[in-house]
Amino acid sequence: MTTASLLNKTSRGGLLYELLSTCTVLISDEASQIPESAFVAIASRFPQARHIVIGDNDQLQPHVRCPRSSRPAQLGARGVMDVLARRHVS
């Protein structure tokens, strides 16, 4: 399931909204492609869950609809693996 789909389906009225409180583990693959902002939204939606991220920094970066040199891309398009690597989290 994509990050956007997960957020949509777990929003109020979404198909999986009732399951939010029962989720104890959330595994995210290809984490280098998950934008930091999307991960923050997911972590906020599942505060009680253990979050496991899988990926590496040599994979594709998050898709953004503006040039990578633009300010929005520089500030908001970091992947989760990049954020974790900069904080020396393994």
C-alpha cells in the first residue's frame, strides 16, 4: 500500500479507520522514497505502533513535482532513510 493510500484509508471515515488503535507494528519498505513529511503524518496517525523502516540511501529519492534545486524540494523532499542516516540511526 502506498503512503498516500495508507493515510487516506486511515483517515476519519476511511476503510481502515477502525483499525488504527489495533496496529502495533508498521513496516515501511523502500523507505528512501517516503518523504519526511509523509512519514511524520504516518507516525502521528500511528503513535502507539512500532515503526520499522527498510531501505537504503542508494535507492530512489522521493518523487517531487518541482526541480530538486528548488527550495521546496530541498526542504521537504528528503526521504526517511536520509533523515535517519543524518541522525546516525541504524
